[in-house]
Amino acid sequence: MVMIVLAPALQSFPPAEAIRSSHLDFYLRLPVHTASSRSLNRFSFRKASTFRNAGQCRGGDPKFSGKFGVCDPNLVHVAITLDVEYLRGSVAAVNSILRNSLCPESVFFHFLVSDTNLEDFVRSTFPRLNFKVYYFDPEIVRDLISTSVRQALEQPLNYARNYLAGLLESCVKKVIYLDSDLIVVDDIRKLWTTSLGEWTIGAPVYCHANFSKYFTARFWSDDRYSGTFDGRKPCYFNTGVMVIDLVKWRDGGFTEKIEWWMKLQKSNRIYELGSLPPFLLVFAGNVATIEHRWNQHGLGGDNIRGSCRDLHPGPTSLLHWSGSGKPWLRLDSKQPCPLDSLWSPYDLYGYSQ
């Protein structure tokens, strides 16, 4: 007997399509009062398995306190935001890193939060995790954020990545920044050891994307603004996966440079899409190129209900559900995309009985 299984068709889209506002945004983020009332006590995350370093991993430096002090030079540093409404995705991302790392105990997580009640939750879900929680005050950027084509992109915590150099200890010289809607299916140290050369940040870049659409006609018609790209070849990159040299960032004053463009945006409306354009304005064309395998992005689809995307050609080390659709929402609604099944093994979420 021959059994034929018909799977849903996968739609392939360009990697850098701008995501427009849609009714799906309602499902992506709960209203603030609803999120607050749904306390962490009403649902639970299963305790993660304990993953230990392989024998060939380098041990902690005895000069630093604890098994792995934050300043230990043998550590891989990873920064992720923790937001109650996206917590399920963040937990899956951390779980995927631990499960696929040769040296999981040597990964140090820097969690950026605007809710100070999450530290105990992290300890109960990942009992042996090396981490520190950093409070990011939303008031720092509230007056700098302009309206976006998607309301979810206006959340202050989206901008915390701009302030990593000031939030993290000065002894942390480099960090990997990751979004909450992704999983890592390779050893994170491979990404960590990527050479940035002379550049401050590294990311997968996409030079075939239509770069001009990330800015308004007003921006391109005024040489005072568009002239910022003179002398460099700007290419699109996704800020959800970046390797950042914090020493060069601090020396270059890049937080202030990003803030300058955000202030200009408030009065001149030179772009439409959230926190990405200021990064493009400051860094595009001056980015260390990282293999595309480290950001198979766009898996969240576009703003059409039920749309799915395929992987881009080539090997895969990181899958990123950027876009409107999140895998946990589609799985819960019993309308998943085929690639959402790759995310579900890392999901630790479950309602308490």
C-alpha cells in the first residue's frame, strides 16, 4: 500500500519585505491591562532539562567569583528581552540555545526587562542557567518613539538593544543580541566566534533587497538626510540577530547616534518601520557579513492570514519567525505553518492544573 501525504504549500517571499499593519497585531500582543491581570501564577513553564558542558569545553576562569562570573573571558554572552507577552518565545529561544550548544554552561544570558518580577520565573524554569536581569526603563525612549506601521513595533523594550553598551558590565566586550521569536539549531559559539574585523556589528546582510522602501520619499528627496549613505554601499540587515562589539560601540558613541536619528524622525517622518531604520542609517554598509544560515528570517509570514514561508536556500543554523505570525499562536489555533513544527520541540509552555 502506498500512502500519499499532502502537506500545505509553502510560499516563498523575498527576505526583506516590510511588514504592514494588520488585524493580526491584535493577537500578537495582549492589552496592557490584560497582560498584567494574567499573572505568571496562572500558567506555568515546564522546568528545562539540565544541559552540561562537554569534556572539551574550557572551564571558568578562577579569577572570577562563582562558577562562571559575568566577566569570565571564556563565556559566550547572549542578550534577549523578556516581555510577558512574548515570554513563550523567549523561553523557547533560550532552551534551543542550551540544547544545541556544545558548552551550554558557558553561555551567559543577559535578560533585558521592563517588568521586575521575572527573575524568579527564570530561575524556576532554568535552575542552572548563568544569567543576569537588567531593568530597562521605558521612559528612556518613550519620547523618542514615533508611530510605526505596526503597533507592536512601538513597544519601548524593542529599543533596549540600543542601550546594551551602557546596561551591561564594562568587562563584557562582545554580545550576541537575539529576538524572542527565533530558535537556534546550531552551536551558538560558532556565531560568537565570527570575526567582525574593523566593524562594530555583524549580521547577515541582504544586498538584493529593495533598500529604498525603508525610508520615506521625504528622506530620499533631501540630500541632508539621504547623503548619510554617501561613500558606503547600504544593504538591508535584520536587527533581530546581531553580534555587537561593545568596546567599539562605546568608543563610537553609537547609542547617541541612533538617538539623533530617532529625534529627527519625530519632527520629519523619514521612515515608517519601528526600530530598524535608525540602525540602517547608522550602520548599513558598515556591517561585518555573517552567513545567512544565522538568520533564516521572515518565517512569520506577511500580513495575510494563514500565509506561510519557506526557508531560503542553503544551510540553517537559526530560524526566525519575524513578521506577523508567531509559531506558538498558530500552533495553539490548530492552523500552523509547516515550519512551525521545528519550533514546537523547544516550547516549555503549559497551563498549570
